[in-house]
Amino acid sequence: MKKMWLAALSVVFVLAFFIAPVQQSFSSAEGSSGANGTAGSALDGQFQLGHVVKIYVPSTVNGDIPITEEAHEKFVDQALTQFSGWFGGATAVEGTGAWVDDNKKLIKEKVTIVYAFAEKLDKAAINQVVDYAKKMKVELGQSSVSLEVDGKMYFIE
């Protein structure tokens, strides 16, 4: 009876040492590119940039006073230049931003979202972008400038 227990225990240990590492190797392979469904696809092994930083460039000063198209373009070009320098490239997309004021009136304005993807996004890079957003906020007389990092929106005051 004792020999049978030892044999069974030996089999369990052998299986545990074989199955656990195999299962872990499949799990880690799926985790690296499978989180978004790309495991086993043509994207496997391709270079990727896993972070995105966006700044929302307003087209108003002092909250709701429209600036000229040329002035807005200047701020967009500055943001494109900064982001391209920091992250290797940037893209600008025009949109419409809106909010409801204290009088329940819908306020709309043209906004340009300048964004860049990054391989690594460390504390120094984030602080650099936040400092830039603070500078833009002051120059445009805004109460805040919106900054989005990896899908989270921050209002830089």
C-alpha cells in the first residue's frame, strides 16, 4: 500500500512539473498579444506602440471668445511640433467640443486633438506633456486644458 502511494505521488509530481510550465508558456504567449485578440494573427511579432497621449487644443480664449483660424492653427502646429519631438510623430484631428454652462446653455467650439503614440511613457515624459498643457492653458486663458493619457481624461488646471 505504501509503494502504491509513493508511485501515485511520484506521478502527480512529474505531471505537475510538466503541465504547469506548459500551461504557463501558453498563458504568457496569449497575454503578450492576445489581450486584444491579435494572438496568432498577422500582427504577431510586429512593432507596436502601446501608449497614446492626446491634447485637446481649444479654439477660444478666456473660455468662450473665438480666436482666429490662424491663431488656432499656430497652437495646433506648436502641439504637433512638441509631440513629434517627444514621441517621434503626431497627428491632428479636428472635432467639435461641447459643454453646458451654468445657464444650461450648450456651448460648442472647434477643437483639434493632437495625439501621439509612444512605446514607453515614463514619469518624465508625462510631466513634460503636463507642463506643456499648463503653458497652453495660460496662453489661451482657459480654466483648464484637456489631456488624455491611455484612455483617461485629465483636466490640467
